[in-house]
Amino acid sequence: MSVVAGWENFYVIVGSSAGALIGLQFVVMTLIATRPIGPGRSQGADAFATPTIVHFGTVLLLSAIACAPWQKFLWLAISYRVLGLLGMVYELIVIRRMRTQKAYQPVFEDWVFQALLPLAAYATLAASAWLSVLYSSAAMFGVAAAALILLFVGIHNAWDAVTYHIFIGKHERE
């Protein structure tokens, strides 16, 4: 397990950040929940809010997996493969939800941060896990890149959601 040695601090920092951001996201969503729910808004939440929590949760889980006392690197790699493949399937569901919801018309930035970057991160995670058999040290950088992409995508999307709800809420009150 010398491949994982040296990554502990990275995953403690990244995992702690993801955990804190999950809590913050719940606080923000609770505050936003006081607003009346308009038609089709729950579809918008499924397409735009839930994936943010899933991405933060994935980063937290990646960090926990990396810090677990694995006896063999193979089990770590299998965990990453499964998580990467499940993430890719989930992103396809998110893309379908984005296309079918009627609450909001996604713009280019939404497609990049809600669909393209997360799908690329989960694909990088899965590919890194597959490559870890041959290039274990290099593959760990791919896993780390996937974790950071998901973390920063989550931060962007959470900020985007908050500003959207603030300005839409202000517009509706006026």
C-alpha cells in the first residue's frame, strides 16, 4: 500500500471540505425551503440541487476509501472503479433530468458544470482505477483530479443555486 502513502493529508483536507460543504448545502437548502414551491420546481431540484450533494458525498466517500486501512491495493482500485461507474450512470440520469425538467432552461455553463465536468470526473475516476493495475502511482493522481473536479464543481453549482434562488426570489417578491 505504499502507493497510497503520502496521500492521507490530501484526502483528509478534501474529505473534510466535502463534509463541511454538505452541511452548508443543507443549511442553505433549508433556508431556501421557506419559499413557495412553484410548478415544476421539484424537477429542477432533482436536476440541479441533488447532484451537488451527490458530488460532495462522492468526494467524502473517495476520501474515506483512500484513508481506509486496505490490505491490498486491488480492493481500493475496485472501490474506485465501482464508484466511477456508478457516478457515470448517475450523470446520465442527471443529463436526462436536465433535458426534461421545465423549471429552468439550462445555458452552456449549466451543461458544462452540471453534466460535462462531473461526467468527465467520474470517467477519470473509473479509468484511473482500471489503469491502477499497471500504473498505480500515476493513477492516484487521476483519482485526486477526479475528487478535486467534483469538489470544485459542487462549490460552483452550490453558489450558482444560491444566487439563482436569491435573485429569482427577489424578483418574485417584487
